[in-house]
Amino acid sequence: MAKGLDKHRERLEAVALFGKDLTRRSGSKCELCETSNVKLQIYEVPPGV
């Protein structure tokens, strides 16, 4: 398998695990507006922003 594909899959797996932790931490609510009962999505903010 290509190295790039392996790295991509590892990254997706890491984001998925982080999403589970984030959902537990936030109590399944949006951390910006505290809305619940909506599909949550992770937004990555680059360093230095």
C-alpha cells in the first residue's frame, strides 16, 4: 500500500478517536453555541490562528 494512503488512513482514524473524546467532553453539545440534538462536526484550526 502507498505510504500516502497509510498516512491518510491513520489521520482519519486519529480524527475519529478524537471526535469520540470531544463528544464525551462536550456532553454532545456544540462548544460554541451549546446547541444539542444536532450533528456535530470537528473543525480544525491551524496553529497560530
